[in-house]
Amino acid sequence: MRSQETRFNIPESRYLRSGQFAALCRTTKETLRHYRAIGLIEPAFVSDSGYAYYSPLQLGDFMLVAALQRAGSSLADIHRYLENPQASELEAMIAEHINRLEAERRALRAQQRFLQKTLDRSRTLSEWLTVKNGWRIVERPEVRFFEINISDLFSEENPVQGERLVNELVDTGHSLIERGMVGQMQGCYRVGLQALLDGHPDQDFHLCIESAPSGRKRTRHTKPAGRYFQRLRCASIDELLVSEGSLFTAYLELADEVQRRGFVPAGDLYEQELSLYTGDIAAQSYTELSIRIE
């Protein structure tokens, strides 16, 4: 990209030597020499003594070349594009790079959310392990979820329905991940309050997938902000797989404990997995049981 600047009577002090311009661009003199050799970015002028001088305004040229190169364009392509900057080909290429960078930004943001949620769960478990009586009352903010009613998984009358639900879970999870709409994928479950109080938590049982901020308008359930009674639950995965009753018994026991302590249940029950690794089904798995109270 040749410089279009004419020196006129501008003092030499207003220009930058190649080393100074390289420092401004956070690059090297060797890179500038290479760009000059291939006709990509040439000095504003060369002095009689042979020193190359650049205008500070050429910083924009360098940043454009660097951005296009980072986005995947070769120097040869960049040179060809910039020789005719009004060409539609250049506009299409820049638009393509913008779209690619936006997709990368969403992917990085999703990774950041995932790691932050993992860190939060680890810290929550560490806090729980210092709670001596095993229960606590805390204020919690609103959380929004995508969710699927999986009550039929526990029905012995319709195993085909259970298989359909498993496939739906997999398809839904992949779709939400690809669209960057998921806050975290770790297990979270919801039991409807009335089913819990009636003693049949298996009849209103939902898998919840936390929504990312971008997906909030399309979420299917909102866990309201408020005061929650919580208890830490510890059980091995193989125990839960062998006996589904142990899963639901813990929910009923929590509801009884809440009322026995003089609190009034005011919302659904939630179970959030805190364990970071579940590869060993015989290992202890920690989950947080929560129910909103008045």
C-alpha cells in the first residue's frame, strides 16, 4: 500500500524514523522493511541520507494490514486487495472476517462462562464443606433455564417415551451449545412444589440447562430471586443409578425438614450438581438442594 502523503513543507520532525514508527505499531523494523520490499506499506519519504520516514497517520494502514493478516489473509492477498480499496472483493473479504471474528468472540465468551461457572461451583462446594450443621439459609438471585420435563423417564409403563426424552436431551443440548445460549451444562433439576408436597416428586421432574444472557428471552423457566433453604447432599452415582427411590427420598426429607424447622415452602425445589468430576460412579457426588421459603 503506497503512501499517498506528499511532504510539502512539513518539518521532518513531524515524521517518524522507521524505528520510532515500528515502536508505535508495536512491531519490528524488519517487518516494516519486509512490507516496504513487497510494496505493502512504503515510507512517506526517504531522506537524502537514505533514512525512511513514516507519517503517524500511516498507523491506520499498519493496523488494517495486521488485522487482515490475523484474520487469515495472506500478505499477497492483502496487497492485491489494497491496490484497489474500492473493489467489492475487498468489502466482501472484510465482511467475512468480521463475521468470523464475531463467531470466535461468541465461542470465547461461552468458554469464559463455562469456566467461570465451574470455578463458582468449586468455590460453592468448598464453602459447603465448612458448614458444620449441613444446612443454611441464603439469598439467591434470579436464574433462567431452558428445561425439559423428564418425568416419563421414571415411568415403567412407557420405556419408548423414555428413549425419546434421552434423544431430545442430547439434541437440545447440542443445539443450545452451538448457538451460544447455554450458561453451563452441569446437572440441575427442578421438582414442582405441589408434586413435592403431595409426595410424588417424580411426577413433576425437570432437567434444567442454565441460559446464557443472550438466550434469556427464550427461556422456559425462571428460578426467582429470594430466600432459599439449602442442604448439601452427598451420594455415590452408582447408588442413585441402582435406586431411584433414594433420589426422591432426599427431596421429601428436605421438604419435611424445612417445615419441621418452622419455614414455609414458597417455591419449587432445585438440585444443582457441585462435583467437578463424575467419571468414577463409585465416588461421592456432591449436590446442593435448594427450596425457596417465605
